[in-house]
Amino acid sequence: MNKNNITKREVGKIYTEFSNSRAKSYSVPRQFLQKFAEEFATMSSLYMGRHNILECPPFGFRERQLSTVLSPIFHRICDYHLQEAPTYRMWSQLSRNESLMDSHGWTDFLCMYKDYAFLVEIKHSHISYESGKPDKHSVEHLWSTLNRQIKSAKTDSYWYRDKCKGVFRLGLHIMPVYQSTTKENFELDFDMNRLHDMLTNIGNKFKPQPSFLSMWSLHKNLRGPYILDDRHYYYPAVSMAGILTKLID
């Protein structure tokens, strides 16, 4: 694994690790993902902190709200990007037993970075710090769906390939870690080793295994509380996992 640790003042620590597979040919997506992880922390922190009037961080709810920060991030790190790119999904190519019909749909983001196209799909779920488990939807199920989505967009990859150096299909699963309480004066006591263990355990559960893992450990002034329905929410970290397909060039 290729691992990195970066500390940003008043933002927190950003940890990333990348699979060693295809190390040379995947230098561009590694740069892309490293910049994404750093910018996600920086951009999200602008919406948080003691002087912000928002009642939740931009990653606090579901996938749709993430566009609040994702679109500005891609605008900053990419040559250009398009949100909700038209896609023809070839479900029939995934399996003989596939129940879904081939259909037109949308890819969350099409990003151009250093003359490579990235077709990016996003998933979002919460992880309870107390239990170490995700809420409601199984993260393994969402990961499987993410993998199937990026594989189904292979036809579009060949179309974009003729207009750039190559195409990567990327699935990103963003997982805020939270703790909630009704106590107004809650003692912030989050174990960083426990958070890293949670990230490792989640990565080990995913099949196929992630190409990329990341964890942003939030600065103490950003963690909360964020008050919703008489409950106080704290966010010690945001974990991410990414899956990357082979380069189509």
C-alpha cells in the first residue's frame, strides 16, 4: 500500500492509502484522488465551525447534499467537469442473470483531469462511532451497487476515449462517522486508532477490495455539536473508499 498523512491547520488530518496494483499506469488517478481527499476536507470545513450558522455539515445527510461540496471540488482540481452526465447503461453485459434492462441513465460526474476522463459515481452512508456499524443500508450492498454502476458504463468509456488520453471509471463511497447524544455538555473523546480500525475493517469487507481508502480526522473545532431534533451530533471523521476500473485507452 502507498500511504500518505497530511495535516491541515484548523481542518484536521487527511490519511490516504492506495493499492499497489498497476502502480505505474495509475499515477494520474492517484494524484486525482489525493487532491480530491485533501480538497474534500478543505471545502467541507468552510461550511463548519464555531461561526457557521448551518445546522449540519455538508456531508451530514444523503448523497444529493454532497454536491454542495463535490461540484466546487471538481471545479477546482479538474480541467472541467459535468454533473449528471448522460450514460447508456449496459446491464446485460454484467451477467447472464442480470434482471435490469439496458437503459439510459446518468453518471454523477464526468471529470476531465490532465486530459483523462473520469466517470465518477458517488454513494453515501453513515457509520456510528459507538457501534462501528453503518446505519440502515448495508455498506456492502451500496458498494456492490457502486461497482455494478461503473461497470455498466463501459460503452460511454469507449466514446470518450476517442477524445482524450484514456478513461477511468471511479466509484467513491463517502461515509461520515458520527456520534449522537441528548447531552448538551458531551465530552469529546474519540480514539483515532479506533477510527482507523473502522476504516480498515470496512475496506476488508468490500468485495472487490477498494483501490483507495481515506479518512479525514476532523479538527476538534469542526466536530460539533450540530443540533437536529433535540439531538447533538458529532463527526470525528469522514471515511472514503474508492474503486477504480482498468484504464480504457
